[in-house]
Amino acid sequence: MTNGVKLIKSGFSLIDRKWGGIYKGGGYLIVGPRKSGRTLLSLKFAIEALKQSERCLFFTTMRPKDLMIQAASLNFDLQKYMNSNSIIVVRVSPPNDVYDAYDPDQYMTDYINDIITVSNQYEPDRLIFDELTPYIGFKRLDLLEDVFTNMLETIENRNITSFFVVGEPATEKSKTVVSILSDNVTGTIYLEKSDKKKDDKYNSGTVILSPNVGHTEGQFTSEYWIEPQKGIVIEIEDEAETAEDRSQEETETPKTDETPPPEVSELVNIYNIDDFRLILNNQIALYQTTGQRLNLLSFKLDQIAQVKGLLSIGQLKKIISMSIQKRDKLCMIGEKVVVLLVRSSKESMNKMLSKIKANLPSYTVDDLGSSMNYISIADLGIDSSIDNSEKLIDLIINDQKNLNYKSLDKIAL
């Protein structure tokens, strides 16, 4: 974290009263079972960020519409603040094929490292990841700790306050995983759901604040319940809410700016050229030692397609990013979209090309044929003679004729 660490409001009254807030640039863990109020608590943190004129980056495994419904239950118009670019929602696809991967731990490492990549892109003040559970099932727990702490330290050094939601651990290994994460954050918020209901109508439970770094006030426990329009509500004995607290809560509204509205983003591996070179070098080294297949594809778009209004290079980049798998990497090199297919096969390449064709904008069959005619692809062969990325990148930059670009509509699947 940077010098001049200070406490800021979290948006959750128990934290703000007992700890005086959260540390700016600190990292916090929220642990609890499903339907314990984890997402509602995350949204409270996001709402407070907006009240403080902070930008919030919200990773979610939920469908965007479901997240908006959750926000609406707090009387919070999430769409409004997405439109003002005050909150950026990034939907994270589940790692469904992780255990089919050559190296599942590396697969999940890529997911966690993408948090850094997306943070660099949007430069938020607060970051929320709801939920991290699907991406921390590492076989090597020492690697999990290294990857998580590296990610955490990187965003802390940028003074980003972060919250990570994980599920309640059900096995000994999952308890160890949560313990590893908890040992490396500033503090942990545990939500323990109760089978009983508050006043026979509200879901309830116990919330525990457990400090790890700072927060010398210590650990605190309180009963909580979930009320419509309010979310998680606590009751602290002998400490009534002041009129000033109520007044602030009723009158304070999150502020917005007038920047153009973003779409809900999808988490994809889009890299700048320097990072892409490093990744490509690592994959080439892996190929040399293990024989793990990879393909490097260069896509280019004929300028005539843009003149005719059929397709832009930005649209092509978006279409390709929607068509590749999570483990694959994408980079813009000049006016070309370059894709590194990791652990590739003929089947996976054909599947990607089929998706690209399906995602192309078209109004008639002729339009589709025209679009494909202006997209060409070169497959840069990677064999034992290639020992680094430099030659491959230079071929793409200099648009060498021996790259043998083929029109997309001429490629048989």
C-alpha cells in the first residue's frame, strides 16, 4: 500500500462503527454460504464507493440482469451508474473446462492474473470480485498463495481497495484454501447463515469481523438479518443509530459523471504487445520442453470492408475475443488481430473459426459472404526451430508475404 494510509467508509455500518472504516488500498475477504447476503454486502461496498465519488470495478460470475435485480432489492439503480461509467461490471465466465486443461493450476493462474490486467485498463478506486471460489481450486496451494499475494500486492500498490467473495469452506482442503487467503488480506468478514428467521420473516445470521493487519480494535460479532430495500441490517446493543447517521443515509446519493456508457464487459485475455511477447516466449519454451501444441494466428481486414461499412477492425477484434477460449491470448499488432491458441488442436481451431463466422454481423447471405471475403488469416507455424517470439512478431509487423494469408471464406472447416 502507498504512504499515508487512511481509513475510509465501507458502507457496512458494523465495520464503520467498530473499525472506523476500511483501509484505503487494503484487501478484504468476504466468506459465507449461498444466500447469506454476500452479494448484497458487496453491493453496499459499491454503493459507498459511488457516494465517495470513487470508480468501482465489479467482477461477477452472475448474469448482469441478475446482478441488477439484486441491486434493485437495495433500491439501487445499477444500470444508471453503469451508464455513467461510475461502476464497471465485468462478467467472468466459469472455468468449466479447467480440469481438461494440460495444467489446471496455470489455467486458474491466468484467471487471477487477469484481475491485474482489467484493473490496469479501468483504474478503479475499489474492486469487488463476487465470487472468487471457482478460480482458487489449485492443486498446489503454495502456488495459489504466490499468485493471490502477487495479485493483491499489485493492486494494493495502486491504492485500490479490494473485496473478494468466497464460499463457505466445506472440506478440509477448502478450509486450508480460505485460511491461505485470509492470512494475506487486511481483514475477513464471515457471514454465518442461520436457519432461524428474524421476526419470523427475515433471513438472519451472524457476521464476524476478523482483523489480520491493523484494525487493532479487534474482532467483533453481531447478529444480522436481510431486509428488503436495506440488505444486511445489524443490531448493536446499547448503540442506537444517531439522527445524523439517519440523515446522511437518507440524503446522500451516489454521484455520477457524464462519460459515455460502457457495455457489460466480458473478461478476456487481451494484452499489450510487450506482455504478449512475454506470454508467447513462455508458451514457446513450454512447447520446446513438453511438446504442448500452440498456434499463432494473425487476422487482418481489407480496408475495403471498412470503406463499404461491412466491418471495422474494432468489430473484428470484438468478434474474435468473443470466439476464443478463456486460456487463449489476444493482442492488437498494428492493424492485425493476433491470437495465441494455447493447447490447440484442429478441432479447437475449427470451433473458433466457426464461432467467428457465426458472430459476424450480417443482414443477408451476401453480406456474410462479403465480410468473410475481406477477412484473411495466417497461421504462423511454430516448430522446434522457433526459440523466441521476436521473429514471429516481426513477420506480423512487417506483413511478410510468406505468411500465406488465406481468406476466411476459403477455409474449409
